[in-house]
Amino acid sequence: MAAVRGRSPCPVGSPAPAHAAELRAILGAAPSGDTRVDPEARPERQRVRAAVAALADGGGPGAARWDLLERTPWPAAAPSAGVSLHELAATVCAPVRFEADNPYSERRAYPSPHSKFAVRLVAQESGAARFLLPEAGGSLEVPASVGRPGDCVETFSLLSALPSFYGPLRQVLAGLETGHVLASAALLGRALGRPLAVAGQAEGIPAWAATLPDPALSGYLMTDDLDTEPTEPRTPVPAPTWNEAVWNRNSGRVPRGVSGFTGAHWPAPAALWRDALDTLVDCSRGLGPLLTARSALGQYCWVRGVERVADGCHRVRFDGSAVRVGGLEPARGALLIDSGAAPGLAFEVGACNLVWMVTVDLEQACGTSRTPAPRLAADLLAATGRKAQHLSHAMAAHGLFARPLRSYDGDGAAEALELGPAQVPVYQLARRSNRFTEPALDIRRRPSPSPSGAQGGASGTHRVPTLPGSCPGTSTCRRTAWALTVSPRWCGRACRP
């Protein structure tokens, strides 16, 4: 990971130089240790994960509604289907697949640093609240929080779930992941017929959360989106279902023994760029109070090998317009700095069709908000992660990965983009088709029909493809402790018959 280095605070005469300098320090946080070795890479070694999973009270598995996502094409909205907030939240944070060749193996609908999933969800409805525990396949009944809207989904973060070598970067990564989660709740809620909008920051951590691993960071509240205006249909041909888009969303693949991503070298269709720009217009919906923070964000995209789009750096606005402002050459060497000296890492940024960079205008951010810098930073990071998640689903609909990165040379990126002294890069997103497509285990739980034919609770059986000529059998995976219906040839060393 890399911080923005060597850039002075806002110039004299800016609205609040000290405020901006504090904000810059937070957004430019760097790891305090060596990020190349993670002793808690595997799920079974993660202490916070184990502590949280042990809290499950037997309330039943999270009722993720993959069956409903199978019926709706991306990016359409579904009619109301009576989905509860608990079901919606369970779908957002449920495990999707297990990548046996990936050292960070559990994958969900949104990315998380080293697959640690520091952001947690609580669904509160009709006076009852449940803390989602996807690693235990269930949830925990908790007291309804005072001062929250009657029906809402709340996020908060357990910073100690992230590796200690991140140090002060933990807060930044949790803020970005929060934005990805907020977008997932909004998008999947729309696909399930219950769209959600950001209602604001949560005031403090719920009292019952004091028993969880510390420190915890308060997050945001989401309530039902009252904006019933239909969105313009934008369905690619052939249109994937939301279920397929969630499955396709990934952060890039590499062969066993390597971390990072590589890209297949071929041109991308013009529809990819069109859908990315359309997505930026669509992601304004449901932002709520984050709209103010979003106004301080800038976005640039280095485009390479996209049909009918000129190679080079494009400045992109949230209204979907874009203008080419430079070439590719200034960005060389500035987009990634920690892959060369680290064995076992592959970050093939130069092969990507689209490399997005989000920036923050400190002057504008501080001029439009006098809130303390940590809270302002949280809003900026949430707005950034939320936008990135929208783009990630758009890429997944075209079969491309979307890799979030903080590993860039901040000074070099700022110079390549010709940013002013008050502007800093905060997030990077690289997209391309995967070169490696090793098999992954589908671990989504499907609701099973009740005897009357109605949809019941989640079953413990997962739909997993099998290799031709292999005999499916039931295995228990040592790495996840989930029961899997798989072919032994798929599991390999990961599972025992």
C-alpha cells in the first residue's frame, strides 16, 4: 500500500488549512508494517472471524435470496417481492464462492482487504434486530438500537479484523469497504424489489457491540428508498441476471502460489465504456447525505484497447460525460509501486483496459463541511467505495474483473494527472478480463421450497458445477467449515471426503 507523499497542505487562503491538512493525513495513511506476509490469510486463522462466528445463537442461517436475483436481469430493478431487511442484508454479506487457489479465498458480492470483511451489518425491522454472521451461516438476535429509524440496515466496522501491519490505513480501508457495502445494499435491494438509500451516519456504536473485538468504528444507516421514479433500462445483450453479475464480480485471478491479478490481452467492446459512464449517472441515486461529499470527488480513467474510444487519460464527470485530457505515457510507473520487489505478487496494471483513479479536492471538501476531519474522511471514503462498487458490477456484467488498489505512487499519480496542490488521489480501480480462470466453489445457499411449495429457509446444499466424468460426493471443506456438495476432484487438497 502507498500513501500520497510530499504534497503540501492546502495553500494559504483556503477555507481551513489545518482542517485540510488533517484530512490529507487521514486519506494518505500508509501501512506501518510489511504487507507481503499475512499470517491470518486463511479464514480458519482469522481470530476476529472466529470470535464473531462463535456468537451465533442458532437463529437459523442467513436467508440470502439468490433465487430472486436469478429472475432479474442486470441492471434492472425488480418489483416488490416482500423481502425482509434481514433477507436483504443476508444476501449482501453472504459468501458467494471459495477460490481454492487464492490465498484470500472467501469471496462475497463486494471486495474486502485480504478477504477480512471488517464491515458488519445489522438489520432492524418491526422492533427486532439481528447481527448478520455470514461466516457462521446465521445471525445473532441483538437489542434494537435506540435513536435509529424504525426499519433500517446499519453498518459498522471491526478494525481489528484487518491485519495489524496496515496500522493507520485500517480506518481508510474500512471506510472504502463501507462504501462498497452501501452500494451492494442499494443495488441488490433494487434487484430484490426493496431498494435502500443512505439515511446518514450512525451516531456511535450500539451498546451491545461493546463485547465485540475492539476497536469498532461507527458506520451508516440505510432505510427504504422512497424515490419510486423508475430508472432508464440499460440492459446489455445478452443480459446476465443479477445472480450471474454477483458471481462474475471478482478482483482478478492469478495461478496458485501468486497474489494479485493478471489480464488477458484483447480489445474490450465499446459497450464497456458506455455502460461504465451510464453507471456513474445511476450511482447518484440513494446517496442521501453522501451527495455533498461526492461533490468533492474527481475521477479519471486511463483507457487502453477499448473499441471506438481513444487511448489515453480521460476526465469523467458524474453526469456520464468524459473528455480526453492526456496520454498513457505519463502514468507509467505511477500506478503501482509495491509489486516489483515482492516475490509472489503479480499486478498487471499495464494490461488493463480501464484504470480508474478517484481524487479528493481537499479545499472543496473542507469548504462545504466543517465536521471533524475523521468524520469528513469517512463520508469521502464511503462515497468513493460506493461509486467503485457500482462500477464493479458494471464490469462484472461484461465478464471483467475490477481490482481495487491503494498500491500506487501518490506523488507520481498526482503529477501524471496534473492535479492541483489541494487534490489528492485516494483510490484506484483496475479492470480487464482474467487470464487465469481456475475453478471456484459456489457456496451460495439457496432457499429450499417448503412442503406447501412456498419458499422456506436456506438449505445447507450448494449448487456447485462438477467436472465431466467425475462422481459428485459430499465433502466438508477444512478451510471454510461449510458443507459442500462437490466433486472430490474440484476440492483437491482443500477438502476431505
